[in-house]
Amino acid sequence: MNVTTEESGGVSIVRVREARLMYPMLRDFADAVSTLITSGKRDILIDMTPVTYVDSATIGCLMDLYRQVNSTGGHLKLSSVQKRVETMLTMTGAQNFIEIHADEPAAVKSFGA
């Protein structure tokens, strides 16, 4: 899976560079975020720009990562979520926990960075 991480204003940004985020490729994605959490990063933004499809395993993975970050006092947010993916997040109720922002600058700003 093609996933990268970088820092911007104290926020760790995970860039998903796949059109379809689903099992079995979730391991690399989850590992990238988990590595940030274990290294002490508390403000994590997932850039979903190219992602046009997620499956139920992805929703479960996002919720698990949200719980991990939240348990450390941190925040996990999403930016640039495509309409189809946003619909899936809304249908499952995940958007009640994970903040969704229209674009990366707005999302980074929401962390207070």
C-alpha cells in the first residue's frame, strides 16, 4: 500500500495514496498510524484525497485508530473525504466520532496549529 507520513505545524499527516482503501491492505495503513501514536504523536490527520472507496473493514480500522489516539488524549481527524466515502462514514456513524474537514488547511487549523 502507498501511504506516507509528514509533519505540518505540529500535526502528523498520513497521506493515503490509493483509490480503494480496504482489507487486506489496511495493515500498512494501520501500522503507519500506530507508529505515530507509539512515538508520542497526538494530533493525527488522515488525508483521504484520492480515496473513492472504503469497505467495512476500513471503517472498523478507522474507529480502532480513533480509540487508540483518543486514549492518549489525542485527536484523529480526516480531510478531503470524497462524497462516497463520507456517505459510508455517515451510514455507519463513524462521523459522530471522527471529525471530517473539507481540506487539509482547515483540518490542520482545527487542531489549533
